[in-house]
Amino acid sequence: MVVSLCVLLGTLIGSAIIAELVLRFQGII
């Protein structure tokens, strides 16, 4: 249970970081 929560949290954080990088990249272009 705890492991699945950690994986879910890590996935959400990773997705947020990727989304931010994409937005910044598009902003530069």
C-alpha cells in the first residue's frame, strides 16, 4: 500500500516536471 502510494506520488511529480519543462521549451520557441 505504501509502496503504491510512493510510486503514484513519484509519477505525479515526474509528470509535473515534464509538463513544466515542455511549457518552458515551448515558451523559448
